[in-house]
Amino acid sequence: MRTLEKSVRQSISLPPRVARRVQALAQRKNASASSVIVDLIETGLDAQDQEKKRFLDLVDRLARSTNAAEQKHLKEELARLTFGG
């Protein structure tokens, strides 16, 4: 996933509970806390991108659908994605 580009130094503050989890994960992976944080951020960003793609795919399906039952189902799914639940 990583490319060979120059790193940008950032300073972040983590809640103690999160910091402990990051340290524990780093120890299990035999990696640095920084690399674990980078992996977690990349995973979160990828998940957000996938969620956006799923939302846009549902919107596209809704726009093309002529079936009332399917439209209702797609609207409900979009509402869940938008408002949770």
C-alpha cells in the first residue's frame, strides 16, 4: 500500500486507551507504533472510500431502477447508510 514518497511529520495526541491499544498491536506485529498508526489510518481511509463508492453505486441503481419495490429497497438502504441504523 505504501509508496516511496517523503514522509510528512505530524504530531497527534491519542487518548490513553487508544495509545495502549496501538502499543499492544505494535508489540504483537513487532512494529513501531508509528507504522501501526499509518496502517490504521490507511485502512480507515480505504474503508471511507469504499463506503462512498457503495453509496454512489446505490444512488446510480436507484436512478436507473423502474421497479417500485427495488426503488423502495434502495431508498431504505441509502437511508441506513446516511443516517445509520
